[in-house]
Amino acid sequence: MTTSKTKTKTPKASGSCLKKWFFRLIAAAVLYVTCQYLDTIKHRWYVFEPESLHQLAKAAIAASPDPNDAWFMANYIAKNLTETYPQTQIALNPNPSEWVFSNAGGAMGAMYVIHASITEYLIVFGTPIGTEGHTGLHTADDYFNILVGEQWAFSPPNLQMERYPAGSVHHLPRGQMKQYKMHEGCFALEYARGWIPLMLPFGLADVLFSTLDYVSFYDTARISGREMFKNLLIGKI
């Protein structure tokens, strides 16, 4: 003859469980309020201004001996920024040879990371053979200053094509997304301001789950991490 024993939670165990959930809710609420507050003051850590970067992009185009010389323009921009901003204010990457492949949202190109910090990044991105994909849905405003070639974009319900030639800027506001296409020989100076670490999963997902290009993954993580760390050392968030 067998007897079955049923386990019941004692009042002490139930109270302990409720206490754990109470503290978890409190922690979640504190985290939410903290994030909301930080979002209202993130502008304090911005160094670059979209309009000044747009003017710099147009100056690089005007100075280039060839309208398709993206290498010259990238060097021109990096040199100008290095001379403009002191190293005590912002850390920049003056090495334009650090181009790496970038796969994100189905689009593929190469990028040169000029600056990366918690609240801003500045890169030159493009491809000599063309690409298209999804912009991603981000927690940052994105400014795409076309240096060479042309970019097309669209976002429903507006079914009309947006066209961005060299010298123009394509602003993608935070929280919006589009399909975009960069034609053969298109390069741009891309500036994002907002919470940059939250953009990294989009930038790395294609590498981890599709291309398996771990060489580019390593180079991207190494360069971006290095630049963010350099900026944190001087107090640039």
C-alpha cells in the first residue's frame, strides 16, 4: 500500500517569493526612471552638430580632385576634425586605413570609424558596387551626408522614392525606419546621436547569424570598443 504526499507552500515560502518579486519590480521601476531621466539629458554629451558636419561633407566634396574619390574625402574629413576638436574634448580615430566590412539590415559595404562613444558615432560608409537594405529601427537620430553617388529611400505609406544626391543629407529620425539603396559608387559621412550601444545588435546581427564573417566582427568590435573606451577615459560619454 502506497501513500501520496502533496507538497504545499508554507506561508514563509510564499512570503519570500512575494518579497523577491516586489524587489524585482522596484528595481525595474528604478531602472526605467533612470533611463527616462538620462534620455532627457543625453544632449549634454553631444560634441558634433549635424549642420556643421553637413558643411564639412560639402567642403570635402568641393576640395576633392575627383568627384568619386571617397578615399580623399574620408582623409579630408578626418584631418579637419582632428585639427578642429582638441583631444581633451573628444577622441577621434585619425587612421583612415582602418576600413572594415559592415553587414547590417541586409546591406553590405565598408566603413571607417572616425568616432565612437556612448552617445555619438561618426563613420564614413559606402560601397563601390552598390547595396540596399533596411535602415533598422534605432534609439538615435541618423544623418547620412552623401559624399559620392546617390542614395534612394522610401517608407510606407508614402510610396514615392526619396532621392539623395551628393552634397545632400538624409535625416532618419529616431524610431523611424526605411528601405534604402546606395547605388554603384556611393559613400556617405554618417552621424548618429543618441544611445549608440543599443544600435550595436543591428550592426552585428548579420555577422552572427548570416555571413559568419568573424574577422569583420572582431575588427568592428575591437575598433568601436577601443574608440568608446578612449572617449570614456577623457569623460566623453
